[in-house]
Amino acid sequence: MPKKTKFFKNKKVIIAGIVLVLIVGSYFIFGSGKDATRELVTVMRGDVVEEVSVTGKVVPAKSIDLAFEKNGRITRLPATVGKKVAQGETLAQLENGDLWAQITQAEATLKTQEVKLDELKRGSRPEEIAIKQTELKRAEQDLLNYYRSVRDVLNDAYAKADDAVRAKTDDIFSDDDTPNPKLAFTSSNTQGAIDVASMRYRAGIDLTTWRAELRAINDNSSEEEISKAVRSGEQYLSFIRDFLARTLDVVDGATGVEATTISTYKSSIYTGRTNVNTSYTSLSSQEQTIASQKITVERIKNELALTLAGASSEQIASQEAQVEQARGNLMYYRTQYEKTLLRAPFSGTITKVSAEVGDITSGTPVVSLIGSGNFEIEANIAESDIAKVKVGNTAKVTLDAYGKGVLFEATITQIDLSETVLEGVATYKTKFQFKDKDDRILPGLTADVDVMSGKKENVLFVPTRNIVIDGGKYFVMKIDGENTTKTEITTGLRGSDGRTEVLSGVNEGDSIGIE
């Protein structure tokens, strides 16, 4: 009985061994042969293409944020979003009336200096001397009249300022003309309430002082005294204007006050402020008129002196220099005037307006403009691919908005020399210019770009997947009938299309497989 059991056990072992041998043999005979047949390819001749694929954004070829070179208050803003503008068109304008007046004055001065030069070269006649003397008397009388009229302008300015402080804000304060004025209401603007109380006290003192100064001005006052009174008046008006503006801020924060009362307060302040502004403008205008007339008087005096004395070669040369100086002043004022105008540096479309009429600029952009020319693409190419591309490479572009079926052509126009690290990877910003203008191309669209970085035509190639790397060398499994030989090859361009150029090691028509 034990012997029989041992026999059956040995028999099972023998059967299991036979089955295992059959399975392994079937794999090598049938299974491997099937794989080799499936992976068998032929060395062929054709094109190998290398491409670098990146994703980028469409941006305008020209875009700029425009700001004024100098600070000032915006008085005109014809720019609107979406408006198409031509090169040189005015997009915004600062307050520039004073500069325009200076330009006009400079033009007149230049013309006068040129006339004087002509007269010097020609020589003077008695009639000309008499005319010049009469002209001087008239100019001096005009200047005297301007000085005398300053008193009226100052008195009117004082009256308006006094009304703005004492009448227009009377209901807003209690104990107005005391060292401790108080608001007639509570304001959430605590600091403002403190400020206006102090400013009201000072305004009262200023008005009293100003009135005393005005009483001292009469027809016998000197030009210097009148000029000083004008400057003082401008300072008083400027302070009162600030006081009214600050009071308006405090009224805006009034609490526990009926809306109709607040509206009445504001209306009074607005009226007072308008009157003060008008007075300030009138006083400044009178000051400019006097300054201009003084220049006129001096000019005529000089002209009369030259007329009486005759002209030497040195005087003519000097006058020629005066002409050039006047011309330079005119150019300077024109330049300053141009700085108050924001002009389009190129034709394009306005994309953003960041200010309003009345705003005071401080060097920040006012208008954003994109050019009307071709658009371009900005993309970041990784350092692993950057050596494969260069300026001038062509590319095929698809825009996500239109799908893969719509192709556009582009060319690399710029590659940054400095790296940009994105998510820990060094990349290089690259710009692509669209070949053709197309209305479908819009800024901000996502673009998929395939850059043609290399191409070999009519060369031997094998599928890249059939190449084996061993010890830094490249091999393919060359199949000749039943024989398979591991053959070393020399490779060339490795394409992005799954093909690799073969320079040596195999011939066209050879069959290869995978090891």
C-alpha cells in the first residue's frame, strides 16, 4: 500500500513538469513570434519634422498706457473706450489757459523783437521817434490805469470773501467771530470738525487784517505796494477757498441734521466758493495783465532808446540774440503747452480710460491704447526646448476660440535673453508675429503654437519607439529571415512626429523589430 501511494505521487510530479515545459515552449514558439510580427517595421525614406509646442496669449503688437508728463487738472477728455483714434489725435487735455496766454505773449514778443531788428538795420526817422514816444506814453498810462483798477478788484474780492465766511457759513457755526468757533451740529468727520473750527477762527483774523491792508491802498500807492497787496489777496482767497472745501467735507458727515438743512448748508457753501474762485481768477488775471503791460512798457522804452540812439553793429548783433531768445521762449512755452495734451502716439483703439474731467493727474495712466496693426502671441518656452528654436522660425497656430480646424501662420520675432521662472521651471518669453491680419484675432485669446524647429527631407528614418539605448549608444533589432541582430545605428534629427533620422547602420528596406 505505501509503495502504491509513492508511485502516484511521482506520477503527479512528472505530469506537472511536462505541462510547465509545454507552456514555456508555447510562449517562445507562438507568443514571441506573434509579438515580433506585430512590431516588425521597414526602414523607409521620407521627411522628419521636429516641432516645439507651447501655449500662449494673443496680445496687441502695440499697447501703451498714456500719462501726462506734468500734473494738472483735466479739463477735456474726448477719449472713450472702444473709440478708434488716429496718430496725433488729442485724447485728454489739462488746464492750460495760462500757457496759452504765455504762448500768445511769446509770439508777440518774438514779432516785436524781429521788428526791432529790422528797424535797427534800417535806421530811424523823426516820425518814427515821435510815434514811439506817443506809444510809450500810452503804454505807461495803461499800466497806471491797471494798477489803479486793482483797488476795485481787491475790494470786490474782499467783499465776496467776507460774505463767503461770515454770511454763507453763519448758520454752520456758533460763536463765529470768537477765538473758539463751534459747529452747529455733530459730524462723523471728527478731525474735519476740529480743522474747520480752527480755520474759521483764522479766516476771521485774515479778513480783519486784509481789510486794514486795503484801507492803506490809494492812488498814491507805489507799484510795489499794489503788487504786494495783490499777492496777499491771492493768499487770503486761497486759504478761504480751502476753508470752504473743508467745511463742505464736514457738512457731508453731519449727523442728526435734517436733509433739507444739510442741502441748505451745501448750497450756501457752493455759492460762497464760486464767488471766491471768481474773485481769485479776476485777481490773477489783473496781475497777469499788469505783468504783461509792464513788459510792454519796457519793450517800448527799449525800442525808443534804440530809435533815438541809432544802431551800431554790436547793437544789431545783440538784437539778433534777443530775437533768438524770444524764439526760444516761444518754443519752450509751446513745448510746455504740448505737455498738457495727451496725444495718441500711433493709430489704434482705446481700451481703458482711468480718469474723469476735473481729476488732478499725478503721473498715473489716464488712457490705455492698443495699436491697429497686427497682433502677436506671447508664450514661455521651457529651457529644454529653447535651444531648438530661433528668431525667424515659422509656426502654426490654433486659437481655442475657433477650434483645431482653423489654422493661422506666425513667425518668431523675439526671444528674451533672460529667463523667467514659472512654477520652478526656467522659461524664456518668446513673441510670435501673425503673418496676416485677420479680424478673428482678438487680444486675450488662448493660442496653441507648434513651432517648426527642424526638418529633414527624403532621409532614412525609423520609428523612434524601435530604437534601443544601451550604454549611450543607439541600436535597432534588425531582422533577416529567422535571424535577429542587435545593430548599432547613428541617429540624426529626432522628430516630434515619432520618426528619427538614421545616418548609418541600416539601409532602406531593412526590417527591424523591438528587442
